[in-house]
Amino acid sequence: MVNVVPVNLGSRSYEVRIGEGLLGRIATEIAPLLRRRKVAIVTDETVAAKHLPAVLESLAAAGISASAMALPSGESTKAWPEFTRTVEWLLEQKVERRDVVVALGGGVVGDLVGFACAVLRRGVRFVQVPTTLLAQVDSSVGGKTGINSVHGKNLIGAFHQPSLVLADINVLDTLPPRDLLAGYGEVVKYGLLGDADFFDYLEAKGPALARFDHGVILKAVTRSVEMKAGIVERDETEEGERALLNLGHTFCHALEKATGFGDRLLHGEGVAIGCALAFELSQRLGLCSQEAPSRVRAHLKAMGMKTDLSDISGDLPSAEALVALMGQDKKVIDGRLRFILARGIGEAFVAEDVPPATVVQLLKDALTS
Ligand code: GLY
């Protein structure tokens, strides 16, 4: 079964297809986009070892010639040196404006390749084939592309929508359980920000998802993508509502900076802890009842996920230092920090006027509990 979620953006519209076995029939899926039977594929070394043979086999069987490049795996790839190498390689492959590039991998590959395609010959089309849960429910959809700077994450980039997204849920079976659960942090985020029924569903079925149950994964990825598509359709370039997708992310970015963007805290783990903190902050500001943050924390704990600051190994900076790290976040507007807060589960909104002292006290309490 394949679920199709349209992303309606006028001339930039595309489909997100979610189901089992899409990789093995990629040729059929992308053939209608091709103006000549040739594609360039960019992936990373880990994904290439697991999934590139199936992709190449499908393309070869359909008479589509393909060249492939594998970047080093990991976040440090998402920077100027590998970006330059990718753009030059695509030019060497003689990729033309009418061609299609395939981004096969997680968020690093998708973001970097999307940005390369945004600038290559002033814009070529690309297909996202996300191979992590996080990339399937978030980064492959919506057209945010880019690389990191020494000044911060994702500070260099462009909006460039893919022409198609193929989310093959079979590939998630090869993920380490920790990576699957980290991606689940972004799934929970959708329920928390705008769909209380979806959160109810996740409370009941999340543990099955953690056991790689395909029925639950299909439903969870589809609902997440539907929600993201709706938000992107209404606010493609993040003038307003799209900021809701950053629920938990202001806390997360500070924690990622404090822990060095590495193995101590994966991005999705930081999002989960950040969501718990955002609900706690909402409750302290009198916006929601105590039941809401309690439910968020109880669900994350039931999933065996990092929930509290004490779940992060090693020392963390002081509450004041963490708030200072938030101060460099790219979402700062006119020197003020903004947060995504909630009036209840599924009822998030953008708050511009959060008293810094309340945030410092929240983090002090979180650091000592
Ligand atoms: N990952 C947040 C967004 O796409 O807006």
C-alpha cells in the first residue's frame, strides 16, 4: 500500500509517496519526471552500502543510466567543502537544467543535495528519497535546503522544493533503534503542535512503532507528512505558521550546541526534550494545565526516550549559559527570543514575549531535578 500526500504549491507542487518497496521500483516512480533516461544520485557511504544496489538495479532494468556519488556520512559533511565537491561532481556528470538529481539518504544528504540543486545552473529538479524516519517526516518535505556555517546550523541555504519525495518505510528496518526513536521525536512534535487525536494514537501505538511495526510507521509517517504539507502550503517561506514546526527546537538547538552536535544528543532526542520543556514552560506561564506537560513526559518515558536534561550524559552549562546559547539562534527576531508554546496538546502557537527569567528558572529546576 502506498499513501500519497500532495504538497500543493502551484507550479512547485509535488507528491510525497509513502509505502513499502518504493526503492526497488524507483525507476517506475521517477520515469514520468525524466526528459532523458539518465540520473545522477548523491548519497552517503552508509546508505550507499545498504540501499544503492537496489536503486541502481531498478534503474538499469528500466534502461535509465545512473552515476552515483557517496559523501562521507555524518553532520560534518553538511558544509562548504562537500557542498562544493557535490556541485562540481554534478557538473562533471553533465547534469543539465532539464535533468533530475536523486538525493538518497537522511537529512544531511537531503539538505545538501537540495541546496546544490537550487544553485546548479540556477536550479535543477531533484527527488528526495529519505532513508531515516526524521528525514521522512520532516526534512525531505517542504523545500528547506542548506548547509551549516561556522556561525551555526542551516545558516546557508535556499527554499527549493523537490519534484517528488519517495519515503520507503522498508528502509527504516535497517536503522539502529536509537535513530528510529530520535526520528520519533519529530513525529510526536506533530501531535503536540496541532493534532491531539494523533497524540492519543501515538500514546497507544508508539511502542509498536518502536518495534518497527510497519502498519503504525505507515500511519505515523503519513499523518506527519500531511500535517507538514498543510503548514508548508499555507506558509512556504516561514512568515508565520511554519514556525510551529520549530516546537521544542529553541531548547533543542541550545542543547545541541552545548553538547557539540554529536552522539551525546541526536537532533530528534533534543526535539523530544525540547517539547517537554516547551510544555513545562507553557504550564508555568499559566497557558496550559499541569496535565499537558505530565502527559508529554509520560509518553516520552514510556517510549524509552530521553525526556529530561538528566538523560543527557556528561555536564551541561548553567541555565544562564543555555539561554545565552538560545540568543544566537537564527529564529531571534530583533534581539528577542521567541518560543513555540501551547495552550494544550495539539494547540501550539508562537509567543514573542516570554520573560527570560521564567526560562532561566525553568532550566535551573530542570538541571537540578
Ligand atoms: N524543519 C522545519 C521546517 O521545515 O520548517
